[in-house]
Amino acid sequence: MRRLLAVHAHPDDETLATGGTLARYAADGRTAVTLVTCTLGERGEVIPRPLRHLTGAALGRHRRDELDAAAAALGLTDHRLLADGRWTDSGMTWVRPGIAGPAPDVRPDAFARADVEEAATELALVMAEVRPHVVVTYDPQGGYSHPDHVQAHRATMRAVELGALADPAWRPAAVFWVRVPRSWAERERTATDRPASMLARDRHDPFPPVVVDDALVDVVVDVAPVLEAKRAALAAHATQIRVEGDWFALSDDVGQQVRDREAYQLAPGYGAVTRRPATVGTDLFSGVRADD
């Protein structure tokens, strides 16, 4: 069996960033997929008015149920909470359109305040058990600079290093960062089929760090065959996501497309596969020998 490990900060991130990819590999019969979520998203903004009484630990418990439902929709049978929930959602503020920054009231047990070495050690324990051939997480700026996403990136990359130190015979074949090609983001901004209840992002706003030049993308995974599973998983996160047909919105009401493709950039120097492919690939496991 090929083995894929995805690391995300909060419930819903797994579906928003990689839902189609996780569903596709979970369904192929050849790949064991493991999802690690670093916090329960206790500080997420709740969209449905009847659920806005949920805050803190109560919201975290509710979002764990949402995560269970989303994982089931994606076909995942192995999803875990990092260190059994030792760290909580750090919260965030918007510093400019599409870019997050630290919340003014970060708790001592917030994930963003965790010692990176400690968080990485906990994640390395999962890696030692799973021995993934491919690891997926955020880019160094956490997609849109959310402190927990940045911390998840740091912990994941350090965990790969620690895992290799503990067991020199193991090293993931490849580590990938979630990306959005600039051409996709530009088309989404100018799309005309956006639901009337959703907003269009201002065309003058800069793109968040997750959006990169198309030339930096190494793999594009076709998730059209599992698009219904991805849509169902998005809908399962009802406190955070509103789904209408081929579009969804978060608490800011900005419409985003439920894409039938997901893109990744090969992380330099963190796996056995270090050379970028000459052309954009279609499989995260391309060139990977899953024989150990």
C-alpha cells in the first residue's frame, strides 16, 4: 500500500485545501490515507445563526463531529487529533484582504504558541507509525498567513527531519505544499456564475500567498471523479462553510469555486524526490516506490 499523510490546522482545512485529493487516494484501493488535525478550531467564526451560541470548547466538540462527518464523506478511516488535543485554536485577525495575522488575545495553550520542537515530536510519532511515502501540508506562509497554518507547516517540516534522524532507513519520497495556480485564481475572480448570495473579491486585492505563478506548480490532481464527496465534506463543516452548487463561502461571504482540480508544489529538500518534474504531474506518487 502507498501511504499519504496530510497535516492541517483546523477541522475544515482538510477539505478546503485537499479534500478532493484525500478522497481520490482513499478511494483508489492502493493508498492508505492518514489525516492529522492540529486543533479543534475552537475560535472559528460560526455562520449559522442557530449555532452562534457555540464558543470555545463547546464549538471545538461540535467541530470535531463535523470533522468526523467530513472524513466519512471523503472516505477517510484514519484521522487523528495531534497530541490528543493538547493545543487549541490560536484565532486570527485580518490584517488586509486575504491575509491573516495573530489574534490580540492568544491563549497560553494556543497552537501558535506551542514549542515547534514539541509539536514536531508529536507529529514525528505519527510519522514513525505510518511511515508515509508522501506528506502534504501548507506552504511556509500557511496559505494565507493564519498563525496556526504557519505553525502546522513548521511542525510538519521539522517532523520530517526528526523522523529521518530517528530512523535513517525512513524518509518520505516527497513533501508537497498546497498551492493555487494564479490562472485559476484569476478566472475565479471574473466568473459570472457566482451565486447572488456570495460576494466577488475585489479585483484589485492582492492574492494570498497560496496563489503562485503556474510555473511553480508541480502536480495537479484531477478530483472530478470524487467531486460529490468533496462537496459533501464541505457541507459537513456547516459552522464554517456555506455551500451552493459549485460554489462555497466562508464567514466573509466571498464566493469560491468547488474546484475539480487541486494543485501542489514539491517542497525542496525534504524527501527522496527533490528534482522538480519537467512537466506538471498528475499524481503525488509519481516516481515513488511504495515497497517498504
